Amino acid sequence: MLHAKIIDLSKEKIKPENAEEFIASSKFGASIVFYGTVRENSENKKVTGITYDSHDELVIKSFKEIYNEADKKLNIKDKSVFIEHVKGYVGLGEISIIIAVACPHRSEAYDLSRYIIEEIKKRSPIWKKEHYENNESEWLKGNPIQAN
């Protein structure tokens, strides 16, 4: 079971309670919720926030591919996964991504959660523009999109 969505912050907010509700099930013995947040320092620069942009259709496609690949690479067939990433400006300490997973066993949940975030960072067309204390900002260099 998969929920995958880009949250356009100009229209709605990202809601952690949606993730917990989605993965809640008595058939799973382990669940993990990961929150990616904006930290205050990057490369010795004081960050005030990040603007995220994305190619929404390709991001959702990548989320679905990552979910489906977990069956083969991790041999985790019985799972519930919730992935939401924001688009727009995110301030310090605010959530930019939620990944929630539920599996029958804890080792599967930890492996799956880690696999998902690492693959998103490598493959999903999401761009970050960091904003700094001195009123400067810059788009960060990302990873080239990998074809499967």
C-alpha cells in the first residue's frame, strides 16, 4: 500500500498525523516515521530556510518505482508506505519530507525507511534553493537523474 504526494505549500500544509493514520494497522508489528527538516547550518553558512521545487509528475513516478523496487531489492512485500515532499518555502526546523513505513518486523521497517530516503535523494527530481542569513541564496547542485 502506497501513498505518494507532493505538497504545494501555497495550497496546503504537510500534516504528520496523515502519515501515522495511513500506516496504522494491527497486521504490522513495526512502524517508523521519518521527518526531514531544515537545519540551520550548511557548509558553514547560516541557513534561514529552503525553497523546494520539483517536477511533480516525475517525482511521484520515482516514489512509485522506489516502492515497487523494495519488493525485489529488500524482499519486503507486506508493507505500508507514506511519502510526502513539500514544494515551496520551508523555514528552519520545519518539515520538508515525511516517510512513514509499516512492516511486520522492525528490521524490515528500518531497512525500508532508509532505502526510500536514500533512493529519493539519488533519483527524484527535487531541487533545493538555500536562503542564508546575509539575504543571499543559491540553488544547490543535485544528483543527475538516473535512468532505470
